Amino acid sequence: MADAVAGARVSALFPFPRNDRFSEWLQTPVPLESRHPRFDIRRAVPAEFDRIYDLVDDAFGIKRPRAHYDWLYRRNPHGFARCWLAFDRASGALVSSSGSWPWPIARGTERVEGAQDGDTVVAPAWQRQGIDAARSLAWRSHPWRKTTVVLSWPNPKARAAGVKRGRGRQIVGPVPKAVLVLNARSYLTEQRWPALLSAAGGAAADATFGAWRKIVLHNGGGLNVEPIRRFDSSVDEVTGRCMSWNGYWSPHDADFLNWRYLEHPVAQHLAFALVERGELAGYYVLRVDGARGWLSEFVTATAPRAYASTLLLHAIGSASRAGCTHLFFSAPPRWRHWRFMRTAGFLPVPSGIYLWTASELPDVTQLAEWQWVPGDLDFL
């Protein structure tokens, strides 16, 4: 009942006020900026983004498309990327960078400053000289740090480094992850099961799963699922009503959804709307990555159950038609549709997903206080 009441309040307010605070962030005095005796550590302006792209490519050993960088650093509807740079004073060389992208975060019905961190790199020839720690110290002296909810999704190496620096309490997880097998034979082959076993076991599993889905999932009468070419403001009320949460959550309005999925320059996303008597009742977004699918968004009411059932049934069909052999989903343990997803056949799998969050707001490191969807993960 509490969630329903919160949803009603949020739907009247949503979308939350959104403004680009880059200039304010850039102009706020920072005590430890450029105080290092050897390195000039300061904030970046957009004119320096291209240098950052080159540094990240060099550090990671891959070449990310420039369109992908610009989408992430320049085109976010919440504003420009907020990056911290380190330069060698003697040579002027850019030796380190960390990125932070404005991200919609709310606590209950109140918007809070949010950001997603990533692209933290040190140039290969400058590693193990304490640059990362010095840059991090300067960043943490920014007055916004205490009240900004920062999300990052650390890999094992980053988690180990965080624990070593005494920040293990800021790392929570693993976050639950589940898979729905769509083509058991192909999936078992991908998992390197012997050919005969995968063929026999896969055929039997496909028959079993197919029969089970017919029992558990059904298309509700009067409900239609239609493709979304562009999100408009009609999704905002549905998002506010169906995704609101008394704790921390990420309110995705129409502009954010268009940017995050339909304007993504590299990844393939399919979006569909659940419609009842001409009114929007929910939506989902499917990310297709070869044989692997991710249910990036799944937004609808928990009752009547036909809403979720119809939406998931369509998502399964979309993933199958796109050539996916399995469909992943991940969310915090109190995500509102988990029970339904498990009943529908999603099976728990080992998860390497951890949240590293930094803020002095209350309960921000308590996983039970969070709601998010795979679309909030930085590796998707």
C-alpha cells in the first residue's frame, strides 16, 4: 500500500525537474583542485572531451566509436559529462581521467543529485604513481560529493582496489541476476555441453519450458502491444506510478528513455508499449546482443497480473525472433516483479554485478533501499 501511495504522489509530480547543472558544478570552488605538487588536477570543459576519448582508448586498448563517446559525454539530456583530469605539469601531458555522467535519481518523491561514474583511466606509461588516488582526493573535496548519489558497477579488480582503500562498505552486492532460457539446445551448446546431451536435453527442456509458459503466461483480453518508435510524455505518468519507490530509484522520463535506448549509436534496442483501450499501461525495452538478450526496462503495474503477463510474453517472442537463446534480467532483491519473473521461468544465476555508491545520504548503501533496472547498468 505504501508503494501505491508513493506512486500516486510521484505520478502527479513526474517528470522531476531536470536542468543541466554543469556550469554550476564547474564553477563551485574545490579546496584540493590543482594543489598537487607534480600534477595539475582539475575539472574538464567540453572542449577537452576529444582528448579524453583518446586517453580512454589508449588505456583500455580498444577504439570506441566517436559517436558512442559523444552520445555519452555530450548528448545526455541531463547535461554534459563531469570529468576530472590529471596533467603532468612538466610536459602538459594528459595522464588520467575519470568520467561522471548526470543520472536521474530520486529518494521517494524528492529528486536528488545523481551521477554514474565510469571511464576511470591512467595512461599506461603513468600507472603506479599514485595519480588515481590524488585525482580521487581532489574529486572528493568537491562540496557536491556529500549529497550526490554516485553509481558505479565495479569489476573484481576495482572492488579489490576499493576494499584496499578502506571503502568496502560502499560496495554492495552481488545484485540478483536471472536468466530465461529461450532456446535450450543452443544455450546448452554455448555453455559447451557435449553435442548429444545438448541436443537431447535442449529439445526436452524447450518442450517443457514451452508448455510451462502457456500455463503461466497468457495475453490478457483487451490488451495490445505496439512498437515504440519514439517515447513521448505519455510514458512519464506510467513510469511515475509503476516505478516509484520510497527509497532510492531512477526516474526515467521520455527524453531519458529516447537517449538511453533509441538514440544509442551502437547497441540494438527494441521498445514496445502495452496499451489498454487506447491508454498506455506499460512498456518494455529489449537489448539484443547476439544470442544474448537483456530486458532493460519492464514497466507496468503489478495488478492486474495480465499486464505483466502480456508484456513478458511479447518480450519473449521479440527476443526469440531477434535470435536470442536466453534473456537476462537483474534488479535489487525487492524489485516489485521478481516473484512474477521467477514464476514465469527466470532462473537465478551467479551474479558479478555489484553497486559501488558514494554519498552521505542515509541508507544509500543498503541494497534493500534501491530499485533500478538493467538499463541503469553502465555495461549495457
